[in-house]
Amino acid sequence: MIGDWGAPTLSAEEQNDAYNYNLEEMLASNDEQILLRRLRYNLGFLLTSGLHSNYPEVVGDIALLRYLRGAKNDLEKAAECFQKHIRFRQHYNLDVIRDKHYKAIVAKPNCTIEQENLKHGRVIKAYMPMLLSHATVRGDPICAYWYISGRFAMLLETHGHEFVMEYTRELMICRQIRLDVLR
């Protein structure tokens, strides 16, 4: 059957099947599943300790599979890259930022993330107003920036790169949570 947009539509049975499969198993081949188990063993406590250990987007099989594929199935390189990622998360307090916003975004998945609620958001808004609002009918998040000629350069010159990066890191974590909630 063809839907309103010209794409085939799924029967009720096909839709039910689509909602009930194990995404992580479906994404990895049998060989990759074996490598994932070995990578998990090699990473050990790094996957089970610290705030990040509670986040499937960091320690879940889908995330670890990305490291394996990026390292062309080289377990040592995948583990090294993951370790660097965890050090980066710790250095920039990304887990603390995630915890700060996660419950509010999950509680109201269609809420607007207010720019003012992000670190340095009020100042950044004066230079670059932004709207991270509801989702489209398909579930894609809507995010709009209004760049005004020269304002970004003025923001960097006045407040510095790290000031802008602190805001950007918090914004990216919120957007990641928002995308996870919309899935």
C-alpha cells in the first residue's frame, strides 16, 4: 500500500514487528557481536564506573559498535579511542551537564529548550538568538539560529572562545538528549 507521501506504508503486523526487535542485536553482525563482548571485557570498569556508565548513548552496544567500526574492528584502537572519549567527557564535565538537563527534557519531550537556561545563554542570545523548539511531524527537532552579520565575531572577540564553547557543549548535550527522546 502507498501512503500519502508516495512511500509504502507498513501493515499493522509489520509496524508491530518494527517496534519489537532488539535494535542493538540487529545492528551488529555475529562477528561484531563477538568483538563487542571482547571490547566490553577489555574496557572493564571503565564501562561500569562513573556517571557515564548509566548512559546507553555512551556505553551501550550501539555506541561501542561505532568505536569498533571506526577502528576497522581493531580492539586496541577502539578501546584507546573510547578511553580518550571518556577523558574528554570528564575534562569538560559532559556527564554533569547531561544530568542537569536530562530529567527536564525527558519529562517534557516536546518542550522548548530555553536558550537562557544554558550556561552563558543570556549573553549568547544577545548576539545569536536561537530557538530549539518542538519537532516536525516526522519527529525531526527544529532548531533555528539567527546569525546577524558580524555578531558572532563580536561575541568571540568580547567573551572569548572558551566562553562560547561552554555554551556550545551544553547546547549539544541538550540536543543529543532531545534526539534520543524523539526516537
